[in-house]
Amino acid sequence: MPQLDTSTWFITVISSSITLFILMQLKISSQNFPPNPSPKLIQTTKFKSPWETAWTKIYSPLSLPQQ
């Protein structure tokens, strides 16, 4: 059974990789991408919540009297 000659495999793999890379770069560079979005100033409206006007006391468990 003859031995498989692998001496040309390296150059074949390298050349095909370079070719694929160049083809992908050309394909990507031919695409038209939209421009970067510019920031839009949005006026936020402040809604009055019922709990903002009333004072609410929050008890910490450590500040409660010992039982």
C-alpha cells in the first residue's frame, strides 16, 4: 500500500485559509451599514406618587424593642 504524500497539505490549507479570509473581507466591505444613531433628547415627565407626599417610617429589625 503506497504511503500518502502529505507534503503539500500545509500550503493547501494556508492558501485556502487566506483565500477564504480575503473573500469574507470583500463580502463584508461591500455591505452598506446604517450610520451610528445619534442621541435623542427625551423630556421625562415626573409623575406624583401618593407615597412621595406622605412620610413612611420603615422599622429596622435591630431598632425594634426586645421581646
